[in-house]
Amino acid sequence: MFKVGTADRFSFTELDSIAQGDAVLSETLRQTGLVIDGTVGTWVSDITAFAAVLSSWIPPAVSVEVLLTAEGAAARKTLIGNPNYAPMGGACEILEAANKLLATLNVTGQPNLVPAQVIEALAKVVANGRDCVVLTFSLFLLFDKLPRLTTQESREAEVESFLTGLRPENPCPETLQVALRAKAKGTIAR
């Protein structure tokens, strides 16, 4: 309670000034929110456009089993000859980092600045891109590089180096691992 004649007393002018300050603060926060929303919206738009380009680099899916047969030769050639293969791994790294940054903008207990579906869709593009890189290199190794290596030891070393260097979340399909190891040992002709 305010006492008349003490330092705790506020005049109507001071109260009016405080109320105006609250209104200015509210408007400033509203304007800041609009700028943040616009900036985040631009980031999301740019990052999803980048993801669309990366997705366009990934050839249509074909089962590993088909890729290992004569029937899959055309699809193998498409994968191995993909002109976007070389930049795909780096693009996946960039997209993953951007997606992690977007995810940090969503604070628990607050409205999401970036829809969860966007973050999930971008993560899926990264996973698909990495899977494509692993599959493409596996096929290149199996059908191109291993046949040119002259010793079993060099073939086995090449295969093990590749397989142990993969990320746990993007392993080489089991069927291809078996084929690579058999090719390295010289037990299949593929």
C-alpha cells in the first residue's frame, strides 16, 4: 500500500508512464516476434529448397537384391554413374547441420518456430542421401574396384576399411556386405 507523502507514492503521471512503457515493450516484442518468424521462415524455405535439390540427386529406389542381378544392371549403372554422387555426402552433412540448428529453435514448453514435420522430413532426406551414398559406393566397390584388385588381401582390406568406416545409422545392407566379403575372398564372380 502506498502512503501519501512518502517516497513509495506514485503520481498518476508516473503510473501513466509505466503503462505506456508496457505498451511500448509489448509492441517491441510483437515486432521482434514478426522479425524472428520472418527470418526463421526464410531459413526453413531455403533449407527445404536445398533438401529438394538433394532429394532430386537420389535415383529411384531399387531393391538391393535386384541391383545384384543382371536385371538390375541399368539401375546399378544409374547409381554408379550418378553425376551428383560426389557432392551428395557433403550436402547431407550440410543439411543435417542446418536441420539440427532449426531443431534448436524449438524450445520445450513454447510454440514451435519450426514445425516438427519439417524437421522430420529434413532428417529423412539426410538418411536417404546417406543410404544412397553407401549403396552407390558398395556397388562401385563390388562391380568395379574389387575386380581390379589383384590380391585377396587387398580386396579384403578394401572391403573391411569401407564397412568399418560407415556410420552405425547408415550401414551397408547385409546382402551387400555378404556379397562384398565373398567377392573379396574370390568366392563369387559378380
